[in-house]
Amino acid sequence: MTARAHGAEAASHRSRGMTVAGYAGMVVVLLVVGVPLFWIVITSLKERGDIYVQPAQWLPDPGTTANYRDVTTRIPFLDYFRNSVIITLVLSASKIVLGVISAYALSLLRFPGRNVVFLVVIAALMVPNQITVISNYALVAQLGWRNTFQGIIIPLAGVAFGTFLMRNQFLSLPGEIIEAARLDGAGPIKLLWRVVLPMSWPTLVAFSLITVVNEWNEYLWPFLMSDDQRTAPLPVGLTLLQNNDGVTNWGPVMAGTVLAMLPVLVLFLVLQRQMIKGLTAGAVKS
Amino acid sequence: MPPTSTTQPDVARGGTAGPPAPVGPPPRRSSGRAWEWSLAALLLAPNLVLLVVFTYRPLLDNIRLSFTDWNISAPVANPVGVANYVEWFGREDTRTVLGNTLVFTVATVGISMALGLGLAVLLDQRLRGRNLVRSAVFAPFVISGAAVGVAFQFVFDPSFGLVRDLLARIGVEAPDFYQRSGWALFMVTFTYIWKNLGYTFVIYLAALQGRRADLDEAAEIDGASPWTHFRKVLLPQLRPTTFFLSITVLLSSVQVFDIINVMTRGGPVGDGTMTLVYQVYRETFVNQRAGYGATVATVMFLILLLVTVVQVRIMDRGQRS
């Protein structure tokens, strides 16, 4: 009796201390994450002269959108933005389709060597990009594909993680429903489209979001493949903007950085639940 | 119809094929098989071809290239035996590069896992505004490393940056992050952790939310202190997650290229932030020595393989005891 009362007291003690630590942690996190972001946005809204003063101005006085105008009119920023959209859309669409059909074959079709094929697909996850770029660069250059969209997109289009994720999802579906659909005479395409995919919608959305974010941010391969405004995506374009002349003009560069961060941040804020689901799938259980 | 088709299902059902899938079709008439196989081949072929051509082929080709003296634009690579490996082991900068890679990796993996776990435990409590803070921790993870690198270049700018301004307010003069090796390495490490902390945080948080509530209650009834509770109840349950993170975070932090390329290009002066990955890039594409670059890449791959095997071993032993 007394032991239990003592325990309850300790527990409430514990939660009070933890609550204080929790709020303190929250403040620190908001400052560490928020202040640099605030600084970047503020810099992008400052007039040129105000960026280079000491001590720094924490609020723009007066604010200006000239940097945003400059970065979109004087520099081929919109070209980079368009390239990013093209690369992200085409690459994500191919990865999602390839991931889904590979996962379908690996989970719902029976064929010899199925496990070997699965192993070949997921082992690719363990191969770092940096090991493959040298040989891939030579191959793509030989094909004359440098500074082309196919040169950037095709070598990145193979999908291991998505196949793994979708296969696990398909395997978790109740077998009776799939059997019933088969007995009703649903062919494989109808089965995938009408039964399997609708039941897998949340996982598919999570996989798609993770893919879109990853492709939007892809850097190393496009950086090697492309160095002009006809094909270079935003992450590469941003760094090209920055190295325009010896001294970086931080105002427009920060405006460009904000514009490059904004689409994924908005996407994340709207759909964070699904994105986190895609990220944590397979990481937590067992 | 090949004659083997009738024996095939028995082989597939044999012990080597692993556990049967719960939703697989029942045994069918053999006439259905060929049709099913060709559909599977059709669906898998594009992905397999891409993975073989752009992942497995270059993985092997890279090993071949590491034994050549090759300028990446030359049509032919001359074999030079193990000369590149001899050079790598004998060169002065190798030790610097390995040291930088080690410091960067250990710091990023250790700090982001410890901070991620700590934040996950704190923000797992019922606190007002926790959803906002959870989003804030995770948000930088979705931004591109290149954009973060560009932004943080200005944050760390020695003349007009945020860090300089903050330090000046407390009367400390900021170091020149771009001229001093140690500070440059600190800067890229900080930037990497800032961007990627959300990943370890989210994975740990998800794991915490899937934990067994009865163990928490038992610990509370026993009057365990928060520290004991954390060490004896939470940590053991998080072991598989910790293992998963230690491998994935290590693999991605060893491979970091964008932040270093944008912020320091392996500098300052010399090899201040030169890591193995950056050396692969510099030797291959800047110094035009793709053969030597391939050697560094091969060495890096072997190190990663070794470390992963050791991690799996440690995990196995931990689970048995």
C-alpha cells in the first residue's frame, strides 16, 4: 500500500521534471531550427547595402522584393526551376510505376527464382552512388547524353527502396480478398488496378511523396551530368548562381534559396503524416 | 511448355525458397504457369535492366578501373596493376582524408542519434505545441543539401554572417570558418546535423509510439527514476531501431557530397574537409585521374562493407545475450 503510494508520487515527480525538460527542449529546438531559416528569409528581403552592415539588422528596413525580381529576371533561375519540375515529375513517375509493377510481380505472381530477383533488387540499396558515378559517367558521356534530360533521368530510374516498400505492403493485404477477386475472373491488370492499389493507397502516397522529395533534392548525379541552364536542376543551378562572380551577391542568392526550399517545405507541411509514414515503414517494426 | 514446368512448383515449395507468401495464388493448372512467368518477366524487366546497367555493372566496372591509369575522357584505360592502391596507402593526404571522414562520420552519427533520441523522448510526452515542434525538427530534412549548404554559407559568413553576429553580441570573436581546417570541419558537421536530425528523431519517435505501454506502467509503479526508466525500459525496446539507424545514418553520412561541395569544396587550403567521397570526385573529375578515383571508391566501398558486417555482428551478439 505504502509502496504503491510512494510509486505514484515518484511518477508524478518524474512527469513534472520531464515536462519542464520537454518545454525547455522545445524552445531550444525552435530557436536552433527557426533562427537560421528566419535569417535566410530576412536576408532575401534586405536591400543590398543592408546585408553588409555590422551589427546585423534583424528586421529589413525597409524591406524589398528586389532580390526576388533579380533572381528570376536577371539570372536563368526560372530555367533551373523548370528543369527541376521536369526531372522530378518524369523521374518520380517512372520510379513509382516501376516500383509498383516490380512489387506486384514479386508479391502476387509465382515464378522460379523469385527470391533471387528480390535479393538482386534490395541489395542495390547497399551500393553507394559514389561507387557507381565514375563508370556511369563514362557510359553516359559515350552515349552523348551529357546535358540531356535522359542522361540525368535514366541512370537514376531503377528503384530498390520503393519495390521493397510496396512489396511488403502487397504481402500484408488479406489473401481472401485477392483470392475472391481472382475467382471472380479478375485478370492481373484489373486485380492490380481495382483491388490491390486501392487497398494500398496510404503506402503508395507515402512512397510517392518520399520519391518526389528525393528527386527534387537530387544533387550529385545532375551536378556531374549537367552544367547549363537547359538541363541543370535547381540544386545545381543555385550553386551556379552563387559562383557567378568572385564575390557572392547574397541577396538574390538567398532569394533563390528560399524559392528552392519553399515547394518541398509546403508539400511537407501539407502532407507530413504520409511522408513520415513512408520514411518509418520498415524501420520500426522487428 | 518446357518439361520442367511440372517439377518447378515442388522446387518452389521446397525449404530453400523461404516462407511462402500469404497472398500467393493456389497451385494452378500448369497451363497458367507460362503465362504468369512471362507477365512477371515483363513487369520486372525494366527495373532489373536499370539496376543491372546502372548499379551492378558500374560497381564491378569500378573495381576494374581501379587497376588502371585512366583519364576519364580517354577512350582506353591502361592497366597498371596495383599501383593505385600502393599510391593510396603511401600518400600523405590519405591519412588526412581518412581522419576527416572518421571525425565527420562519428560526430554526425553519434550526435544526430543521441539528439534524435533525446528529442523523441521529450516530445513523446503530452506537451502543448508539440506537433509544431515535431514539424520544425523534421522540416530541414526535406530541404535539399545544396540549398542548405548555400544558406549556411551565409549563416557562417566570417564578415556578415548570423554566427558572427550572435557571437559578437556575447563579446566573442567568430573564427574564420572558411580559412581554418578544424572550424571548417565543424561547420560542415554542424550543417549536416542541422539538416538531418529530423530523420533520427522521426524514426525514434515512431518506435517510441509503438512501444509496450504495460512496461511503462510497471516502471512507474516500481517508482523507477526517469533515468532508470529510460535505460532499463526504453533503450532495450529501441534496440532494433537503434541498429537500423546506426546503419542507415552511417551509410548516408559517409556519402555526404552536396554540403561539402557547396560549402568548402574539400578545403580550406588543402584538405580541411576532404572526405573519401569528396576525394573520389576530386581525383576523377577535377584532377582527371579516374583510375585513382576508382581506387578510392573501391577502398571506400570495402570499408563500408566491413563496418556494416561488424555492426550486424555486434547486433547479433547483443540480441543473444
